[in-house]
Amino acid sequence: MAGSSFGGADIAAPSDFGPEPAHFREAMSRVGASVHIVTTAGPAGLAGITATSATSVSLEPATMLFCIKKTSPAAARMIKNAVFCINAVSPAHRALAEIFAGRTGKHLEERFVGGDWRKLATGSPVLRQAAASFDCRLVEAKPVGTHFVMIGLVEAVAYGVEGDTLAYVHRGYRTL
């Protein structure tokens, strides 16, 4: 096991361990999850992704995490900037979620042309009218398999009017 730049160790398993990747992917497609646009800004530049793997970790101190593929250009920027904002989106942001998921050919800074953005404590883009936004300072980027688990301390929060949120299940968007 190798150590990460933020501490911790890689988690490795024997190559014959667990289900076939296609079976695991199919099973996970049946698990509904909230849709988030995760953003960063700083010396390394702007970047953002769409993620369904985001959650709270702790109330005290307020801590959040999300997962990002190691090879994503946004991952390197998020680690170098050491800040991120998890924006839980509403159904009105479906097209924006598609852009940040990489399905439109827009990359890095180009993804921010759409949307109404502001900043809170860390300088990461915060989506106005998001269901909720969690502005975080990165405390650990833990390598696990093909991804980094990005853990951050929440420095500020914002939330819109109470309403529906966007979810992803069965390889499609749904409203909760």
C-alpha cells in the first residue's frame, strides 16, 4: 500500500476479489442518489464535475466527502486548489448537470459559461438556486481504487427555497 499526499494509504484488493465490474455497475445503477455539481477555483484554475457520490461525514466538525476519478482533469485542480463546493442541484439544473458530467464536450472552465455562480468562503463556485451548497476546504484526498475520496471541512453553507432535488437512478434523472 502506498501513502497519499494528504496522508492515509491506498486500499488494494486481490485482482480476483469481488464481483465482475459490469455486474457491480449494473447493481449500482439501481441505487438512487442525489445529483451534485462539485466545483473548485484557485491557483490551479476552475474545474467541476457532476457527482452522485457525495455525503456528509460529521456534524462536528461539519465535514463532507465526494468521490472523483483519479484521471479526471478536475481531480488534479481540486487537490492543488485544496477547496471545493458540493452543490446539490434541483431539477431545473438538469442541463447543467449534463455539462459537468462531460456529456456535451465542454471542459474545465468552459463548463461555467452556463449557470448563475457566486462565491462564499473558499472562492469555489457556488450555484445560485442550488438546493444546498457546501463550501469546503480539502483535508484529505484518499486514493481508493480508481478514485480519490475527497474529504473537506465545511466553511460555509447556502441553500435555496425548499423544493425538489435532482436524483439519478436506472441510468436516468428523476425528481425527488
